[in-house]
Amino acid sequence: MFLFDRERTGRIPNSHTFEQLPQEEWRIHFKQDPVRCAESTPVFDQHGNLYFGSHNGSIYALSPEGKILWQFVTETKVYSSPMLIDDKLYIGCNMSTLLCLNLQGELVWQYDGYKAYASQSKLKRLQLNAYTYLNYDYEFKKFMKINTWTSPNLVNNQYVAFVFYGIGLVLLDKDTGNVQWKKDLGSPSFHLAGVAVTNVNGKDFIAVCGQNSGLFWFDADGNLQWKTKAFGRSNAWANPSIDAAENCIYHSESYFNKKSILYKTDFNGKTIWKKEFQFGCRATVGISNSDFIVFLGLNGTVYFLSKKDGSQLASREIASKDRGLWTSPSIMANHSVLINTKKTVKKGSLICLSPQAEINWEINYAKALSVPTIDEQGNLYTATWAGDFYKFKNVNS
């Protein structure tokens, strides 16, 4: 599951840590043109097999030894991280599609969000298409495309929550793919952020951001409890994350790479604090079990901020390339943080930082945007845009 839990805290759910430079156990090179690989975070079944999506338009199953068990081919890049529930994989792909696969790589059901969007009124489609083509990315010299960026989440142990292009938030039955309810998240509906889910007094609630319409808080029946207002021309790229221990939500809004605001909001919709930065942000906030959160800026700097008031506890620049920290952090049980970086167009690294922003160790390889993860056996997995997928182990194991 993306960022390891329904709250999207980024806390790796086991006690294994890598305090020293890890040792490479194996590396798989996926041949593709152009060369790219996984941003998708793998999930693991009870046998240690792992499942993830790749930018070559495929979803893979690998054995713990690195053998490809199967490959499910989609049409376009897979950004989404899979969710594994009851031996079924749920993952986003293509132009707003959610897939349900069994562990043999066979399609159980799919929900075509783009087809559902296309069935809406011509006026709504015209408005969204106009927005899409008016927003030109001057760095990459291309218009925005219809992509599936978000990862699925679980509600009431029965429903899959997913954000679809041109539609908004949709709740689908995990067994059949039937729609439980849909909620519009405002205009423009070119949504990029996913959802965070938590349980409050025995009931599930959903935090989700519209692109430029603020933070929404829904109950599991789709009733809007409250929403906040976004600042003008902002874009909510990052998934909100929830600190269930403090009954609060962290989310960021960004204006290109020029400005971002990080908010801490309680479960009643009241802003506890907000902090403005003179750079953009596309990373989900990591929430430690200690007194800090981890905020990554597109300026290439990692910030350790106080949960109490957002004040800076420590920081370190680890990527000089513009948009160098596009990914989100992983937090180990010892509170150290794993982050993949983009340092140049082709080069990057995997860095382990202490809570004091000291570099514990670093592995230099190709640029990487995936979220590193550790399995129950203590193996570290990550991937780069050179087409490589890695398994590392502790030097003493």
C-alpha cells in the first residue's frame, strides 16, 4: 500500500532498520525504450512475493529471489502503488483506470474512469479539456496529459477509495467493482492527489484534496463533514496524511515551483498551523512516531519540522536539481528516513538521514522517484529510472 498504511504516514510497518550502508543482494534490469522503471511501491504477499507497477506500462510479480512470476501489460505508464487485500491487487493505470487482479495476474474487474468521464455532459468535458491544454509545462515542454497518479485506499474493509480524472472521489466495492458513491471535488477536476483514511470512534473517515478546492473530510457514507479553501492558483499534488494519535491531517498546496503552504488541520476542519515556503512541493508529508514530520521541497531540501508548531528542527539539501525531491519519504522504526533523489537528468541516489538531518549513508545510482520499502524479512527494495529494480540486505544478515 502506498506509504504503508491507510493514513499514509510513510512509517514502514516493521522493526527492521538499515543503520549501515546496505549490501546489494540482486538487481533486475527491465529493458525498455525509453528506459524507465518503477515509481510504484511494491507490496508483499505471505510468501514474500512482491507486486508493483512500472513506467513501461506493466504490472509485475517477482519472487523473493528476483524471478519474474508474471507481467500484466497495460496501455501507459503505471504510477500507482498497489494495495493488497484478501489476495487481490488493486492498482491504478492508464487514463484513469482502476484494476483488480488476482495473485496469478488475471483481471478480476476494472473500472474505466475515463469512459465514465466521457459519458458526462459536453460542457463539463470541454471545461476540463480547456484547462488541461491551457496549462503548459515549460520545463518539460509539453501539455498536461490524462494520467492516473493516485493509489487506492481501503474504507470499511470493503470499499476501494480512488480519485478519478474528471469525476472526483469514487468508492467501489472491492469484490465486484460496483460504484458505492461518487463525490465531485470541485473545478478543475484534473486531480492528482490520493486519499488518506482513518478510523475515529469506530467509524472510517476520508481525507482528500481537490486540485484547487481545498481539503475535504468525508465519512464512509460519502457525507461531507467539512472542507477548507485552497489558496489561489494552487495545485494539490501530494496525498494528505493523517496523524491518528493527534487527530490531525497534514496536506500541502503548491504553485508550480514558486510557493507552497503546508497545513496542519484537526478533524473538525480547524487549521492548527500553516507554514509557507518559497518553493513547490509534490511529496506527501511523512509522520514520525516521535515529535517531528518530514517535508520535502522541490528545492531539493529535506525539512524536519515540529509537529507542535511547524518550526524547523533540522534540514539538509540533498538534491540540487530543480524538482529533485518529487518522491515521498519512508520512515524506519529508528526514526531515520529513506529518500530517493534526482540530482541530475540521469543521476540520483538513495539517502538515509537521521532525525537531525545527518547523512547516515548514501547509495549513488540513477535518478529515482520510488518510495523505498522494507519487507518483513528485513530486505530493502527500491528502483531507479535506469530500468533497475534493487533488493538490498543488511551487511550482517
